[in-house]
Amino acid sequence: MEDYSVQAKEIINKILYITIATVSPNGEPWNTPVYSSFDEEYNFFWVSDQYSRHSKNIASNKNVFLAIYDSTAKEGTGRGVYIQAEASMIIDKQEIERILKYQYGRKNKPTRPVTDFIQESPRRVYKAVPKQVWINTADKINGHHVDKRIEVKLR
């Protein structure tokens, strides 16, 4: 039997970019790819301009949907991880410092100072806490390929 949780973690570890789906106050959808990192509990982090559309959407509606997948996979072979989450801008300096260690550590780069992400700086640190997680699987119904999603636990 396949261990879908292990497969989901492998995808998360391999892929550097996630897409974040948000919704504006008037119901318009928006999808944004961002470089991301994550911690041991699979909370996801990214840095964005606080005035970007997705950041404004998160300020008014914390519910987001993340998708993580390898866009170079051959047709019919790709797997993705789908995450319903709650996102927020992080304002606590100690939490920002902790997150930046993941964010820049994943790039093997020195961590930037917290002051680059507070006060007058336009860039902010964001965090998404997963509520529910799925991975897609291939199945056939009456000889037709269909995508199914199976819920997985990351922790």
C-alpha cells in the first residue's frame, strides 16, 4: 500500500514554489506563485510586498488554498499537494526572525535582518497554517483516467 503522507512530504521538500489562491473582498479569485519554506510542523512561509493583491486579499480573508506541484512532470505522471490553510502577515519580531531562518536557510543564503520586513519596508513575512491536506492519485473509471484526491496528514 502506498504511503501518501510520505509522497506529499517528498513533493513539499522538492518544490521551491507554491501557488497561493486568495479571494478579494468582492469575491474575485487571485492565484500567485511564491518561493516558500516550511517548518517541522509544515507551516508554510513566504515574503511578499504587503501591498500586492494577494497580500491585501489575505488581510481581508485569511482563508487560502496552496498548491504544490512539479510543472515539468510528464502528462499523467504528476502528483500535487493541495492545502487548505489560514494565512497571516507576521508582525512579531521574534517570529519573523525564526521564519527567516527557514526562508533563507532553504536557499543556503545568509538570513536578512528583521528590519527588512517591518516598519517602512514594503516586504512582509507571511505564514500559512494548514487545516487540511490532500495529494492527488490516478484512477480509472470505465477506462477513463481521473484525478482523485486523498487526504493526508503531514504531522
